[in-house]
Amino acid sequence: MEVESSEESLTYWLTAEELEAIPTAEYWNDQEREKQKEWAIESESDLKAIHYVRHQTNLEDSLLEAVNWVRDELGISLKGTGLDLAAGTCWASGLLLSRTPLGKALAVDISVHRLDIIAPMVLHQYGIEEKRVERIVGSFSTLKLPDESVDHVYMVQAYHHADSPAALIREAARVLKPGGVIIASGEHPITEEDIFRKRNRNWVKSIATLPVASSIASAMLGRKLSPPRKRFATAWDDLRSTDPLKGDREYTLEEAEHIFTSAGLTFHPQTVAAPDDDRMVKSEVNLIGVKNG
């Protein structure tokens, strides 16, 4: 995995070897693959990245909806220092620095070229000076920050990419000051019904591959059935599909609540208003946690 970077523009919490050891790092640092994405930009005059989060999807609206709800319902305004986890192109920091009293942001990601090449252009498009955002190459579940050192934490389409969502939220809660909030936007929890259907599909496939049933089913279908990955499996990996390249995971809202409250946070799930146009729904739920103190 080779990534070009102007070293002086970034802070590194990871060595090159540590970065390569992250299973999903190769995918998120594949610049040729990234160039094919609909939001990819190569110049500051190209507004596709902002157009994507604002007009093609509901990501920008969803994050603002969470911020406004926290302000109006909880009386908490985002100010001071924000921590942007899985920051990518830093569009979320650009948006919040331009729309809230936040003074500065720490933007953490494992994608070197997004932070180094794309993020400065996107920040400028939001009217934000680069010096207000410290761009950090690091793991978002091992934060090299002191306890209670940031005022607020936000992440977009990041919670479901964590190898361990529990470790991610524990770390975010550790570095969060009392009275601060964690906003995980761009989320799609699954339901107990989804899990039940997935379990049943695996159960039926398990039965169908037993010797007698398999012979009957194969004769009816005219082909031999392949065995399931695990028979009658109910473990995490079997109930929640994962994408080994991106690190995607599925979870229920109840599991998210347990993770947030176990980290000492008050949990506030927020259902995102559906867009009234043809934008892609990239965010259905905002997961919001408050650190009391």
C-alpha cells in the first residue's frame, strides 16, 4: 500500500507498519479506486464532494439535524474543540466549523490521501482555513489524546465501520469532557426482525443440506446445494453481514444503546427526517450520547 503524502501537513499517530496492519487500510488508501467514486475531486473548483453530501444524499442534513436537536432539546451548543472520527475528506468538520461555534477540530482517519489531498480543498470550499483542522492519521478506536480533552465528538458513517463499536465509543467517551456530546450520524441499525429472518434463512439452508433433505432439494432444483458457512449459527458474524474490505457491520438499536450507556453516556437515538426529494437516504438514525458531569 503506497500513499503519497506531504508529511508536514499531517500528524501521524500510526507508523507505516501500523497503518498497513489495519485490515481495511488498503481499501481506504486505494487512490485509483477512489477516483471512480462520484464525489471524487481533483481541484478546489470541483464541487462534487459537497454536492454529494448536500444534494445527492441526506448526509449533510442528517448531521445538522443532530446538531440542532442537541442544541434545542438538550441545550448544548457545539463549541470549543471537536473531534471528527473517520473524518475522510473532512467535510463534516468544514460544515460544523462553518455552522456552529466550534473553534477547531481534530480530524482522525486512516485514509492518508483523503486527509492530505482532498480535505484541504473541501475545507476551503466550506470557507474554513486549514489551520483550524488538525488532520491526523490514526485509528479512531485508539486515540492518542488525554482524558477529557475535547468538547464534542462527531462521526458520519463511521460507527458501523468500527472493528469494535464498543471500543470506539469507550475511547470517544474517555477523551470527551463532561457535558459534551458524541454524535454518530449516517447510521442504519437493523431490527430484531432482520436478525430473525437472517437466522431462519441460515436454519433452512442448514436443514436443506442434511443428507436426505439435500438429495430431495437437489433433485427438485437440478443442482447440488452448497453447505452453509456454519450450521445453526447465531454468532455475531453470522447474524450481521460484514464487508471485509470496508469493515461494515450491522447492529440493532438496542445494542447501540448498551454500548453507549456502558461507556457512561446518556443515549438519545434520533430518527432522521426522510428527504422529500429523490436524494439517496444515507442516514436513517443519529446515535447521540451525552457525557454527564
